Amino acid sequence: MRFPSHKLFFELLIDDYASVPGITECPIPPGTTRRYQFQATQFGTTWYHSHLTAQYGEGIVGTMVINGPSSMNYDEDLGTLPVTDFYYKSMYELSLVAESVGPPVADNGLVNGRNMNLNKTGGSYHNVTLTAGKKYKLRLINTSVDNHFRMSLDRHSFHVIQADFVPIDPYETDWVFLAIGQRYDVIFEATENPDNYWFRAEVQSGCGANQNALGIRAIFNYKGVQLGTPSSSPEANYTMSCDDEPDLKPYLRKNVPEDSFAFTSNDILTVGLTQNDQKIFFWNING
């Protein structure tokens, strides 16, 4: 598998298969390519991105699917649906702001690279066409720099079947929470009245900030219905939080001996965020 080079140095990180510039290897020079080979020992939905400075916030990202069995039947795979925060200023400029002030507020969010702006004066919505009666698989990915989302499709319930690379016992929900980097495969049935419906990705208060926090959307349109602005509403409300999905149970359980988790106080790593004498923010491990 080959990935195109970029005019700047960059290094690729495939989520769960990390390759870090200056740590595992040198960055990719301008005008060159590098082939990445790895054992696909797990299957499911993932993504790749540059891991040099803040380049992936500029869009050096992409989605990947490693095919495998499903813990629930479906008719059609709609593929990946990446959702991200979006910033009008360059990542280089914002990374300097983040060092001294803290994470900047995102200007908008994108669903598969598209959305309307805050004032609805520019941009467009990503569109997905459905056929009534079919069961669809949708692969949700949060590729954000700093935003966590709850995602839903108005008037349609999700059956969550996979978390990252782990097939799970399916469970039904109206909203699913995705932290940065997370992937959830869901199945839903197109049995509603044929119409236009909002897909929503809402930024959660306390885990990222966005000027258009509740306006990050796409349109799911039924075949035979003229594409238009939906008037739909969510199936259920939720409480804003940064809590991960609870009670995920692997479809194939593997027992691990308890003594494999034995540790001492020396094994504990504490990750923190602090400022140095120049008021520059930086992460640390055990201080």
C-alpha cells in the first residue's frame, strides 16, 4: 500500500499501528514515498494520519477498512464516515497559540469533509442515499484534533457492533459517543418513512470546544425523495458528557490470567499538562 508524499516532511501513523517521526524512523522527505507493510492481525475500521507536528489537522488523514466477519447481519456497507473539527487558521499558527494559551476553539466541524458554515451562508452537507427496507453498516470515525462527539441519525436507532478493532455483542442506542481517534461500526435499518433525515455529530461540553458545536451535520436521503433540508428531530435526548460508551462486551471473549495484571507503584504512569517558566504548555509523564 502506497501513500502519496506531501510538500512538507511528514510521518504516517495508522491508528493502532504507530510509526512516529524521530522515534521509530525518520520523516518522509518531500517528493518521496514510503511503503508501509504490517500484519493485519485484527479487522475493522481504522484511519491513518501524519504524526509530525500538527499536520493531520491540515487534512493529512485517510480512512482504512480491514474486512472481516460481523457480529450482526446487514445488507450493504456504506463505508467510513469520518467526522472532524475544522479550523480556519493554519495548524502551524494554532499550534503556537495552543502552546501558550491552550487549545483553540474550532470554527466548525466536517462530516466526510463537508458542512455548512455557522451562518449557513457557505459550504454544503455530505449526502448519503438510502433504500427503504435495507439494513446498512456505517463505520463512524472521530478524526478530530480536539473535539469529542455524540453521533446519531434522526429517527433511526443504531446497533453498535464493533469498537475499534474489537467485535462486540450488539447493543441498541440512539446516540453513540466517540472520543478522538475512536471508531464504532453500527448497523441501522432504513424502515422510516422515506424522507430527508439529519445525521448529527454534536461536540460535547468539557471535551473540546466548537463555534458550531450543535450544527455539524450530514443528510441521509431516501431514494425517490428529492434531496432537501431535513425537518427531522432526534429520536431521543441525552445529557452532555465526556463519558465513553459503557458495558462494551467482546463478542469473542478471551480470559487473561489475573496475575498478568500484577503491578507495583513503580508501574504507575501519571500523565499531566503543565506550563514551564516561559508559560509554554507541555505534556509530561510522572512530572
